[in-house]
Amino acid sequence: MNSKKKNLVCLLALLLFTTGVHAGARKTVYPVVFAHGLSGFDNLLGYYYFGNDYGTFVGDPCDEFLETACNGSISSSQKALAASVAPFQSSEVRGTQLADRIQNYMTSTGATKVNIIGHSQGGIDARKAAAVLRARYGRQVVHALISVSSPHRGSPTAKYILDLGPGVTSVIDALAKLFGNTIYGSGNDGVAAAKQLVYNDYSSTDGITTGMKAFNTNYNVNTSNAAYWGSIITAQDSINTNPALYLLKEGFYNIDGDGYCLDDCDNDGAAGKGDGTRGNNDDDGLVGINSQQMGDRLQYNECALCFDWITVNTSLGYVSNLNAPTSAQMTSKSSVVSQDHLDVVGVPPDTFDEEEFYASILDFIVSKGG
Amino acid sequence: MFQNKKILYTVLTSLILLFIGILILRPGKDKNQKDFEKILNEGKVAESIELPNLPEDYADHKLMEYSIEEIARILQEKYGKNIDNPAAQIAMIEELMKDLPKLYPNDWVKVLNQILGYAFPDKALELLRMAENLYNYNRFRESNMSKVGLMSDDARRAMMWKERYRLFGEKADQIWAMEKKMTVIGDTLKRIKESPAGNLDAKLSNYAQTLKEQFGKEYPRLMENKRQQLTEGFMVSVQKDLKVMSYGERKSALREIRQTMGMDQAALNRWDALEEEREKNWQNQQKYAEKRSQLSTKKGGMTAEDEKQLDTMRKQLFGEEADIIKNEEASGYYRASDERTYGVN
């Protein structure tokens, strides 16, 4: 091969590597732990949380070409854990449980570190778990921590439910309508779960301090707990939103999550405020866009003719203090994935390809050394 | 008499109106359903053509990168050997139905028919019928999403299987084979959990046997991917047995369970160390909780000095995790009141 050809091959290889366009996801260096949000792992409105309708988990690799119950878009030697914690609890409780599950997995497999992908409250639990594991092992245990649709700065829906706004007869009933009947199982505390997801301390008279603001202070973005922090943000116009969320959004309450101010200046349960315009693609049915960025904002690039890939939106900068993002980080609709809160997990109706979406996150984690 | 007739006419008119209303308001078929129906009624299959050579590196690329003829050739290679297996059929159809609607939003059903015809002319109509059923099944799932979320597990299972059998017949058992296997395992664990304490060996043997029976030759692969979850599932189910054991008996029982589930010597040794550490931690939690309770229930409540004493004790007992435990308590969560699940936390 002459030098010109060699250079061309090297250039193409470099291009493929930098754009992430290649055959499915590469195997991550460390196993990937999937942390679920509210509701049980194997029963979110009757569906598998990180899976499809055939009982296949998105982290299950295919070992043979014709194996069917697996994710063909990930490496055949990918290691992953679908961690299961209490369906409805605060993130103090769930984060500690998640740390236990990860420690169990590492003990069984001999893995020295893990990556975590957390959806919704799972992304918040992951921050606590990373801190617990750091303390237990005396070193960093989590390499990449990626949140998807997580209400890092609270959700107005949680406060609306706790306030028993019109249409809500009880906290438990409202959570059951949104997330299914696992709320009725033992070990759940729907009120604690909802209080967790309000930005400020919900009650000044109960002798305890709850809410995302205090939680963020305790478990902020911190490179000693995880080497890489990034988040994927979702929002969708009402017409395409999941019927359960649409009902909440239009019938009960409009989140209007694209205005900026520090803390919860309009007292709706989430930091920031609205811009006064309803239904303009500023929330995903449960969480506003101003609540979701943690670390880097990631862009999901869907591709019908090639494998999907993730890039970093460098123009918006890094959220290193979860309680003090910039105005652009709270209001920009750049790189927002147009899906509702439940589309990115195994709940229909959607045409979203969860298997390829999570494969692209796995591949991105590889590019970040995890 | 007149009065009765009047009632009769009113009832009949109401029924007719209701019937017409149902006819008008019933959910109509969408364009895709109509396309499926039309092609299947006509029974036309794309004419056989000579397909191009198999692209060399097709496994490294997405199917949709290729021409329709090339896709058909790749499908022959990929699914041809197992094309009679409904699980392979549905996997192939799903793969096509993921991206075809994005590339051919107006006539993807026709393109699907063309690809199937090129790839498997003898089976094209059967495969298209399956695609139609899958499309209708997905619509059924969408329209019943809120309803199934509030059902009991048994009722939901019954409803879903009824629809699966209605649409796919006996093939449903093969299509949802993984779910069926996992359901059997879940039911086995449930039975073990509900059974009285005792006969741990028999329970373990029953569980291991169920896993092997359900997964057959896939068992090693299953264990490679899910060993920890499956082991943890069993641990949770036999808490009654583990709780009545002495520390020594329990340690040995946990080791045996993990060994039976295929963990190697290095993993067993790591677990021994972790179990010891956790035992010590639980004892420390109890010690700390007693002290905390003693200080907080005394007359006048806790003083600043008491708080300081607790801080020191936390640091001594829990090391680097002490600050995290302090955060938890401020939020109302006390680890000592957690239920201990042996082998899990």
C-alpha cells in the first residue's frame, strides 16, 4: 500500500472513530449498570423498564448471529446489570440500595469499576450510589455516570401531587396512575418519593430536610465520585406525549419548564420558572428541560442509514454545580431529544428504538474511557 | 297498549342510534392496516429476481444502508436457516419495521412486501401476515397502556396472552419464549418464598433444575449474563431459611448457594470477605442506633454535645460513609431500621 493510500485509510479510520459511525456499540471497559426510575424494574405500567415486549433487556448481548432475545446493536461480550431498587422511595434510600446492588455485582464478577446509566430518578439515585461506593472502596468506583430525563432540579408534577392539586385525590393514587400498581407493594413510600423530587424542602415542620436542593448539595457533580458526567434531555409537544402523561400535562397541570431563575422562584416544585407559553416542547410530560442537565449535555444523533451515536453539545457548557446552572443550560432546547418521559424506556406508544438508543450511549461511554 | 308501543319504539330507536354511533365512532383502520389488508387480499408476492452477491462486511453495517435487493440477500443469509422459527421470523420483521417507516413513510408496507418477496418468495405472504399481526399487536398495546398498568400481574398476563394467541396462534409461545421462561422462574421463586422454612438444599436444587430445564443449552450463556441477578432472586426468596440460622450456618449456606449458581473460588472468597464486613456493619448500625435512641429520647432532647458525640461515633464506626449516613438521617432515613436481606445487603 502506498503512503497516499495509507493516509487515506488512516483518515477514514479516524473519521469513523471520531463520528462514532461504526458497527453497533463497542464493548465498554467496565460493566454498565442500568438504574431504573420510579416503579419497579420489571413492571413499569406493565412493561419491562429497560426492555422490549419479548422480555429482552437492552443490555443483553447476542452471542450468535441468529439469537433473537438480545440487543443486536451492542457488543456480543458486553457486560451489563439491570439493577433493581425499591420502586417508590427517596433517593437517599434507593441510592444506598443501588450501591449495595453494584457492590454485589462487583463481588460476583470481580469488576473493579462500573458505568451507570440512570433514567429519571435512577439518574439521581446513581449520584448517591457513586458517593457511597467512593466511601466504601476508598476510591472512585463509577467511571461514567449518564442520566436520561432526570429531574435533577425537581419536577413540578411531584409538588402538584403532594399539594393534591385539582384532579388528584391522593399521592398514591396519582403515582399509580402514572407509573402502575407497584406502588401498592410493601416497602414503598410514595410520599417520600414525591418529596424527593420537589426542589425545596417540602415541609418546614416535619423535622427533616427533603428535596433536590439539599440532595444536590450533598451529592453534586464530583469527579472523585465519577470520572465522567453527562445527561440526555427529553421534551415533547403534548400531541405526541404518552396518554398517561398527556392527561397529567393537559388535564392537571402544565410544567412549562423553560424559564430561568436560580432556585424555585415561582414555587412550582422545580428550580427555574416557566416562560408563560404552554406546550412548547419544554418538558417531557413529567420533567422540564430546565431540570435535566447534569455535567455535559449530550446530543443523540438518530440515523436510519447508520448506527445512532451520541456527541457532546459543547456550546452549552458543563453543569458542575447542579444548583447553579446558567440561563442557557436551563432554557436552551438545543440537543433535546424529542421523546416523552416514558418513550425512552420500554413503554409504548412510540416508534423509539430503545435498543439502539442505549447502544449509542454504551458506545459514547467507550469514547470517554469507560 | 299505546304507552307500551311508545316505550318499545323509543328503546328500538335508541338501540339503532347506539349501533350507528358505535359504527361511526369505532376506531378506524389506519393507512398501514389498509395497505397490509390490500396486499394480503390480493395475495401478490414480488416476483423472484436474481439477488446481488452478499456484501462482504454486511454484519458491520445497518441493514438500511443497502439497496432493497441487497437487504433481501442479507436477510436470506441472516435468517434463512431459521426462517421456519417464529422467533426468528418476528426478529427479522421487527428489524425491518424499525427503519422502513422512517425511510418510506408513505409506502413502507409495500416495500416490506417487496423485500420479503425477494428474500423468501415461498414464505412471503406468511411473513407479511405476521408483520400485520405485529403491527396490530403494537396498536393493541398502545391503546391499552394505561389500563394494563393498573391491572394485577395475573390479570395483565391473561389479557396479553389472550391477544397474542388471537393474533399469532400457537406461534405466540415461541415468539414470547423468553418471557415465558422468565415467568416460570419468577413463579418458582414465588413458590419458594411462600413455602415454610426448611429444606434449603431441596429449594436450591429445585431452582437450579428449573433454570436448566427452561434454558437448556442456553443455560451457560444465561448464567454468564445474569448470574448475580438470578442468585440474588433466590437469596430474597429464602430469607425465612436464612433468618433462623446461626451466623456460621448462614455463612456456609450462602456460600453453597453461590457455588451452586456457578461462582468460582475467587468470587466465593470475595463474597466471604464482603459478608463479614456487612455483618460487622449491621452490628455497628445497631450499636449506633441504640446510642442515638438513648440520646434523642432523654429529657430535653439532644444537646450540641450529644450531637458531637454521635458525630464521633459515626466516624469511628462507619469511616468515610459517616457523612453520608448523617445526610440520610437529616432526610429522615435511618439505615438501622432497614430490613436486612441476607446475601443482598
